[in-house]
Amino acid sequence: MTEKLKIKPGLLVLDLVGTVLLGLGLYEIFTGAGLLEPTLASTEAGWLMVAAGILLMLPFHRQLFAIKKTLDAGDRDRG
């Protein structure tokens, strides 16, 4: 039995923005390249981008785990 996954588009957009922030933050941390304007750049800017990226990605992944839990419960009910 196939069921449609109901993923909210807004959460997907948040996940994409979070992924970009995570990547840019890691780039800033490991290369030391200043991606931000000098007035905004600080030693913690990369870490802040990583943290913000992870926080933005959490709702999408929480929804994926809820869908998986629902599908697993349906599999147990069927036998």
C-alpha cells in the first residue's frame, strides 16, 4: 500500500535555507574567508550561521520522523 507523504512546502524551504546557512557557516569556520561584510563579521559568525542553519532544519526533520513513525505503526498494524 502506497501512501502519499504530506510534506509542507514551507518546511522544505526552511530546510533549504538552513542547509545553505550550515554550509556557509562551515565554509567560514574552516577557510576563515570572510563571507560577511567586515562590520558584521566576527570570530563567532561561522558558528552562529551553523547554529541557525541547524535550528532552521529541525522542523522539517521532525516532520520526517513523525511520518516515519506513522508509517511504521501502519506496518505493525497490518502484520
